[in-house]
Amino acid sequence: MRGRYLEVTFRKGRAIAAYLYLPRRGAERAARVSKATPGLLIDYNANGKAIGIEITAPGKLSRAALNRVLTRLGQPQLGPEELAPLMAA
């Protein structure tokens, strides 16, 4: 996968979790998880490269908080359009 994308999980019409897939090669799997902030967990592959961000509290997420984590990981920040599906939920 070359680009990043957001996957949102719903239950009874409410977003209960989300996952921001970061660019990765093939079927890379998480080998380690690190807590970034409350409600945000970073998945790393076996080589220590960030491959995704788990959003465990989507109702409390701010784009600013997520963008701070992305900046720390050397990733481009999210524009409002990328996070719109989650914020609309």
C-alpha cells in the first residue's frame, strides 16, 4: 500500500474505533504498540517503522492531537477532508 487511509468501525451507528493506515509495504504486521496520547496507539513493524495509528476514543479525538503524532512520526499532517468521515460520525 502506498498511501494512507482511514478505516472507521461503527456499532449501532456510532464510531467506536478507527485505524489510520500509514504507508507500508505488502502485508507488514505490527510487532510493537506504543501509547502516543490517551486514545491514540501507534503500531510499529519489526524494523521500528510506524505502520498505523489506532484511534481508540474517536469521540474525543482532535485533528490537532493526531497531527502532532503524525509530525512526530515524520508523516504529513491530515487535512480536514481526510478526517471528515470520523468527525461526521
